[in-house]
Amino acid sequence: MKKYFFKIPRLAILGFLFVTFSTVAAQNLLTPHPLDIRSGQAHLLNPSIISYQPSMIQVGMRVFHLGFLDESAGRFRLNYVSIVLPRWLPKELAFAAHAQSLNLPIYSQSYVSLAVSRRFNNLFAVGLKTGLLSKSYDRDEFNLVDADDPVFRNQKSLTRLDLGGGVTFWPLPAVSISLSRDHLNQPNVALGQGNFKLKGESHLALTYHFGNIQTAFITQQDGQSLRAGGFFQYDDPAWGFLRLGLDKVAMNLESRLQLYGPVSLNYTLNYPTADLRGETSGSHEFSLVFELDRLSPLPKLQTPPPFRYTFAAPAAMEPSAPRVFLRAENEVLEITAKRLQRLVAPDVPTHALAALSAYDLGVFDSSTVSQRLPYHVTPVAEADTSTQLLGLYSNDYRYSLRQLSESLNKTPGVNATIVTNPFARSRALGLRNYLSDSTALGLAKIQIGEPNFENRLDSLRTQRRAGNRLIVPREEVIELRPQAAIFHIATANFSAPPKRWQLTVEKESGVTVWKMEGQGHIPQQLVWNWRDNAGKVVAPGYYRYFISWQTPADATYSSPTGRFYVKKFQRTITIRVARKFDGQQQPADEVKVILNR
């Protein structure tokens, strides 16, 4: 090859070193981990991992820090975008796409890839990746180029097909293993007539999850070269994660902070430790991650507006005037409204519906479930606080537990019961201890109970088939605690029974909600079922109550006013019955039944 010269020699030499030693795989200028389920780039090394990932979009930039080129450092950066859609294709196929672009003063490179994966029985997944690698040199940056030079006589740019594949095993909830191979076809990336093939890379990764802690061991083999490393990660479902990785080439520090809703900010510092890195002191990577499957927030309790007393001077009463004292046994009503709606696709055949059990279509079955729970719960007196909640739990599950703890803290007077069977009592204890550590009242807020079935039919109700009967599209179960309001009444100074009396419940605005009238003696106790004059359960808010009566002499008196308030917790569950899974595009409260027939 004949000699030629550069216009900017230091940039040219640096560009050559950068391309040569940045990574073993020339197109993978990013540093993903093969088993990182929270990274949109992981499929570049292991395409099978996308079957276990949530849906996400990641947009980022990696800037390479060059110590002696501060004025041109901004030109040495890599821009990329990754999309992971694990549930948008039929046949349980997962899909991912990635595009990146690198521009240097004399060299540019771009890489576009598509990956497809399928999971089998939740134990293992198989994935394939295909990509297009494009690279080119800027001929205008060279001086005194010989036309017969073998590099520029042929071409100054090229595009090559690049293939990869991988397998991920998840044999235990806390253990995952992956084996992948990149550059299966070993593409030739030489500009001249010679061959310069990308060597095939083999990746073996092993991760172990222990609660919020995750450790990983990763090896990469390229021909005779073996690169081993790993990372240690701490994960907090409410904030994000912090990861520290190390191998013989570089040290990595990565952190993610959840900003708002599904949006997170990711930062990665890559500090090289190899001697061939020369003047570079690493890279900084910034990206925004949009997690499309992030759990929707739990519905908030409907709290009544603040109650304001309107002062009114009591009527003058003689010491011998008749008096009535009225008090409600409970001053708070808790309403729990559970709504269920069933949506059946028009193409679902009748024989497929007949194969579903009654509980597949919802536990609010009007023909079998009354307005009360189908079984009672017997409290378990267990005070063991040493049991811990161990195992592999998703971020969404732990995030839900955190939200439940916060709701219990913010809602005084509300308790939680964990229903379990004798065989799962230890896990229920761990769950109770996990929640009680995050609540202000501790164990007093949360208890454990075992279901107490009245008969064998109740315990086997989940096996009853729905049959071809008409499916009720909408149902609602309302629970009232307590189920009725009990008023205790005491009378004094009545020389004769009143001519008539009336118990009145009204809103804070003065609108009458319910009233009960009678004649003669006033009872010592009256019961109200929390429904207004139209038969509907009262709405959340403040209410006041009093008794007024009329004496035989037509004199009117009234008791002192009492008050209570009503709060309501409401949740709607939607069950969709369809022939195929169309992706989770609805809120997380939805439950879908998929019929593979």
C-alpha cells in the first residue's frame, strides 16, 4: 500500500485507535449486559432476553471523553434509540429494534438491528437478531492519496449483514442463565480486496437475585481472547437501581432514577482499565427510558371534604323541659365498591366459553356469589417477626406493595388482612412483616387469616364450569362497614309521650337524606341501613343527625346534633375474553382470559 497523509493527523490516529480498541465487536460500541431485563440494548448481545423484558423505549447518547481533544470532544459521541415490544406480536413472539449512529472526524458508522424471540413454558426463550452494519471514511480528509491505493480504488464505504442468536434459561425464580453468539456469519468489513472478518463472540451470563440485590457473572470469548467480569446491583422499586460492574477492560457505574410515571433517567460511566485505551478516560452515557408497562397507581381513597360547623345558639329550655340525647354507635362508614365488567370478543365460540370455570369469568358471579364473601376468614395468631419475604419478585409487584403501605399509612382506621392457606403461612408471614415495617402502626394494621369454608362446595367453587349460560356483562358488590347505623337514644323529663317524633339525617348543606317518623314513646334504639329515601347507599361526605318531636301541647323540640362521615374505596376490574393476545394496552387492573383454540 502506498503512503498517504491526513489533514488532521491526531484525529485520524485517534479515530483508528478508537475503532480498533473501543470494543471487540466493532458495531457494539454500547456495553449492555446479556441478562439485563431493564435495558433496551440487551438484545444486541442476547436477543432471547426480550421475552422476559417489559415494553420500553430507550433514547440515549454516549459521549467519549478524550483528554487532549477537549475542543473536539463533542464530535465523538454515539446516538441511539431502542424499542422493546415483548407482547405485540402473535404466537407469543417478542420483538425489539435498535438503531445507532457514530460520527468521527474521518470515520462514521451506523448499525440497525431487529430481534425476535419466543418463550417456552416460562423456563427458556430462544431469540435471533439480524442487523446491518454500515461504515465509511471521509476521503476529503486525506491528502496525496494515490488513485491506485487498494483502499480507495475499490470503495470508501460498505454495508454488511450481521447475525446473532441466543438462549435464556430461567430454571429457578432467583437464577437465570444465558448463552448467546454474535457475528454468526462473520461479516467481512474490509474496504479493500483482503478479508477482515468480525470474529464470532460467545457470551455466557449467570445472574442471581436475592430480594433487592442482584449479582451477575459474565464471560465473553472472541477467538483466543477471554474476557470475564460481572456486576453488583441494588434495586429499589420506588427510586430505581445502582449497579457497579468490572472486567479486565473497563469499570462501569450505572444508575437509574425514576422521574415521573413511566419515565426514568439512566446514567452510565465507563472507565477504561486497559493500556490500549491511550488518551481516552472513558465515556458517559445518558438516556431516557419510557417503561410502557409501568404499573398504574392504585386508586386513591375518596376522602370527604372538611366538615365545618355552623354555630347556632340553642333554644332556651326550662330545666323541666323534655330532653332527648342521641348518639350513633359508629361515626364512620367505610364503603368498598367492587365493580366487574366482562367483555367477550364476538369471534369467541360457545364451546370455548363452556371450557371456562366460573372463577375464570370473575368471582362476582351473580348466580353463585351473594353480596357477602363466599367464606369467612379465621385470624391466625402468629407473632413471628423474623420471617422475611425472599425470592424473585418483579418491580411492579414490589412497587404495588410500597403503594399499599403508603395507602395504609395515609388512611387511619383501615386494616389489611392477608388470606392464606396453612401451606403458605410462612410466605404470608414474610409479606405481613414486609408491609408492617413500612407502616406507622406496624403489626396492628395487618393481620393474617385462613379461609373457613362452610362446606366443600365453597372450597371447590373454582372448578365449577360456566357452561353455555348467559354471561352477566356487569356486576357490582358493595360492602358496608358497619352494615347498619345504630342510634342509641336516652330521654328525660317527659311527663307524657310526645305526639309525634322524627329522626332526620341530612347533608352538611341541610338537604334531608333519610328520616324515620313515629308516634308515642321514642324508642331507645333505632337502626338505619345507610340508604337514602330512594334506596341508594349514601355518597361520601359529612352528615348530621338529630331527633325532633312535638308535645301534646304542640310545642316543638329538637335534640343536639350529632355527625358522622362516609368514605368510599372503589375499584373496577375488566375481564376480556379473546381468541388471541393483543398486547397490554389497557390499565394494569385489567384481567384477560386467552383461549388458544
